[in-house]
Amino acid sequence: AALATAGFQSTEAADAAAAETAVATAPRRFDLILLDLTLPDEYGADLIPRFRARTPGTRILVVSGAHADDAAGMQADGFL
């Protein structure tokens, strides 16, 4: 809702499978992927290399309650 209010379009995915489908079928490349590490069907960080291969140049921001040091080797563009 906050992104829409600011004029951005967003797509929500409830799990890793839905996120991969959304990225694969998007009519244009996503500018940013906000990725939680805790997903019901897969560890979120495992998606990063697949997203990188499918959408080079898309920035990936990991959003999690995990410690920032846990995100060090994930190849994300940032951690919140």
C-alpha cells in the first residue's frame, strides 16, 4: 500500500514459487525485488542466484529480522 501511494507498482508473492512465477512472467523486468529470508516453502536467499540469472541488473534488497551479518554472502544489493 505504501509503494502504491508513492506512485510505484508492486507485485506481492506469498512464497518462493509465486515469486519465481511473478519474475518469470512479468511483462517487463522488475526494478527492485524486496525479498524476505523466511518464506514458507524455501529459504529466501536461495532465490537470489536464480533471480540474478533471470533478471540481470535487478536490484535485490533482503528484508529480514535476521542479523545483518547473516546476509553478508547472499549477493544481495542491500539488507534491511
